[in-house]
Amino acid sequence: MASLVHSAAHRLMRRGLRRGLVEGSVAWIVIGTAAGVVRYITRPEAPLVAKEDLRLGESVLVTHVRPPRPGRGRWRRRGADAGDRAGVS
């Protein structure tokens, strides 16, 4: 039910702001703004990933490690020495 309300509010918000700003209709600006507020209120909550109780003196370090780029394998070489590692001359 919430996704239906969310998608309908999204359509009304886009239509209201488009017609309100392009055509200059104040009523559509009000409809678009109200739909944006409804969409904001009915948005789903972000899932809880982790919860940890800390004792006095403990801390948490959060880091972000970028995933490797696709096509950049560890053993992939380009250039003049590309055949050297396999023993191919």
C-alpha cells in the first residue's frame, strides 16, 4: 500500500511542479508540493545493518574500501612485457 501511495505521490509531484513552473499554475505548484510532502512522509525506512552495544572506553572505526574496478585483474598486463610472465617470448 505504501509503494502505491509513494508512486502516485511521485507522479503528482512531477506533474504538479512541471505544470506549475512551466505553465505558471499556482494550483499545480501547491499540488506538487503537497505530493512531495506525502512522498517524504511515506518513504520507507533504511534497513538497520548493524547494532552494537559499546562498553565504556570502546570505540568503532568505520572504513570504506572501494571494490576493484572491473577488467583490472591482478595478473592482466598490457604492453611489451605482456608475454613474459607465461614464459612466451
